[in-house]
Amino acid sequence: MAAPLSLDQVEQFNLNGYLFIEGLLDAEETSLLQEACRKDAVLQSHAMAVRDAEGRKTNLSLWNHPGDDIYGAIARSERIVDATEQLLGDEVYHYHSKLSAKQPKVGGAWEWHQDYGYWYKNGCLFPDMLSVFIAVDPCTKENGCMQVLSGSHRMGRIEHGFEGEQTGADLKRVAEAMKVLDRVYCEMAPGTGLFFHSNLLHCSSANLSNDPRWGLICCYNTKHNNPYFKHHHPQYTPLDKLPDSAIRETGAKPTSAAQKFLAQDEDDTSRRLEVDA
């Protein structure tokens, strides 16, 4: 199989720490994902209300292992997994996925952080991990799209603590980084994908608009980076890749009642950060 990404795209990711892929999901696939998300009572009933520093909340549903629903078909699709393996240079496995739902007017901010800022606490020795944010709704400045500091993944891991109920990066360090790195507002049409490195500093503002901002985020770890102790996300678990056609074949299939979700009090990372504080 030909490499899914061009050499220029890989170079962009290595230089900037992120890569946009417009039309990662085509119009039909995007419509199926939107339909599934909006009607998925199981997914929504397991959402955690994660509050920002000002008390606004984002609904976050998180699961470790991909199911046979549309979210699992997307997370295991060849186009996404092959691109992820090309960017990270190793076999990858599904670390977890989540649906982040910022509702109109009340959706909270996500503070500046690196994903590896807390995945480090889960026994992952290397930052050889990435996430793929797939826009379910249009993502705009007004409804709280992601913001990234371009090239910040090359700073290495920054110390993290708590901002509200979230893990946030050392804001003094972030302020200095903002003086020398470009802030990019990741405005995205539905179906656009954003691949971003686990050390990339990113955040998003509260959603004070009249429009929802939902996004599906699929996270991956490399086989050689298998966590050295068990925690609330899985250790290396071989990934059963699916052909891209599986997304349409699965259709707008919602979450099975048997799917297991992470509860807020099961997050071991938070306890480890408290111990180190």
C-alpha cells in the first residue's frame, strides 16, 4: 500500500507538530458521524462534565477500546491508522477515543496543555503518541475551536498542574512560548482532521456562540512505548485495522450498551498529579 501522506505532509507535521487533512471524512461519512453523535443516548449518558477554571463545562465521553460502532470504524480505518503510523514511525494501538461536546453558550474552555503532560504520568516513557481531532461541527473562533502553538512540541514536556478540573500546563512557560511561537486558530469544516503531536501545546476557548462545537478525538500510542505499569488507559493491544469502506458499511451505528466508558473518578492521572503537586 502506498504511504497515505506525502513527504511534504510528514515534514509539516515534524516541523509544526500538527497537520490538517481536509476531507479526512467525506461528506457522506461526516453526515453519518453527525447523525450517530446526536442520537447516541448511550454515549451522551456516559459523558463527564469537565469544568474549566471559570466553572463552565464541556461534556466528555471517553472509552478505551474501539467498538463495532461508527466511532470504532473511524478509529480503526486504514486511512487514519496508516497515516498515524507513518507520522510516528511505528505500529500504533488505540490508546483511547473521546467525544468532546461543547454546547452553545455554556461549553467550557480547555486550558493550555500538552497531552503528554499527563500521559507521561501513565507510564509512557516517550512522547511518541498523537491524537486526531475530527470536526463533527464547524469549528470556529466563535464556538471555541482548538488553538495550537506551532512548533511547541519541540519544547519537550512542560510541567502540568490543575486548572479547574483540568490538567493545565505551567502558564508562565506558556506565556514565554507565546512570545516566540505562532498561535494558530484551527478553524475546521466538518469532516476535517487535525493530527497533532502529544507534546504540542493546545487549548480552546469557551463556546459563547449559538452553535455547538463537537469533535471526535482518536488517540494513539506506539507499540514500543507500551506503558510500564497498568493504569486507566490500555497497554499495548494489537489494533485490528479496517478498510476505509467499513465507515459507510457501519453507517450511523451508535454505541452498544456493552461499551465501557471511563468515569471521572477512575482517572489515575489526576491522583498522580495531586501527589506530585
